[in-house]
Amino acid sequence: MPRASHDGLSLDPLRMAAHGEAKEGNVDARSLEAVADALAPGNEPVDVKWRIEGGRSAEGRPMLAVHVEGAVPLTCQRCLASFEWPLARTTRVLLARDEAELAVLDNESDDEVIDGSARIGAQSLVGDEILLTLPFAPVHPDACP
Ligand SMILES: [Zn+2]
């Protein structure tokens, strides 16, 4: 299966937050290494739309809002058939200015925190958000067919 050879678009989180910049795109969820393992097997591309928007939290802290939208195939743990799991989620990710601040924020906040001073690949951020939306033990939402 072909994998993306790089991490796609590289982002400068603190700059995006300071300027209120947004980036968006599409990614094949099967090309995201961590996510691919969680999906039902198959070869068809799994298109997920993403948007990452810089801004400030209510507390005035730099943050990114990460939005993912689409549907991914999962294997039902009850009947082992695959079914489509809808994705529609926006998560806020707080940005620390350095590693020391990262440690403090990580303790204080329930939100996800990353070191905003380091560049990060859009795809790895999007991959993390997709993983967070996936159920630990996926089953058909109603009865199995
Ligand atoms: Zn099922």
C-alpha cells in the first residue's frame, strides 16, 4: 500500500495563532500511519477533509482549532463487518511557547497541549485528531445487519 513519503504541509503553530491563519486540505486516512491500523482493511482511499485555524482561547492563549470531517471504515467488533464511522469534530489544541511551558500547561489544562514553537506536520495533527474520535471497541451503532 502506498504511504505518503512526507508529512504533507508543515505548519508554524504560533505564527498561525498570532495571525489567525487557517489552512485546509484533504488527506487519505489510509496514508496516516497510526490511523491506517485502526481502519477496516481495504484498498480504497478514505478521504477526510481537514481545516486547522489559528486563534486564541477564551483565556487568551494561542491555540489551533483542528477540524476533521468525513467518514472512515471500521470493523464492527460484534459481527466483524465493516461500517462507516462519521467524523465531524473540532478540537482545540493549546500552544505552549517552549517545553517548560508545555509541562506546566499539560498539568493545568484538560485540553491537548503541544509545543507551538516547533513546526508540525498538518497530517500528524490531523491523524491525532482522527484517532481521538475513533471508538476503542467499534460496533454498529444500532443492530448489526
Ligand atoms: Zn456489527
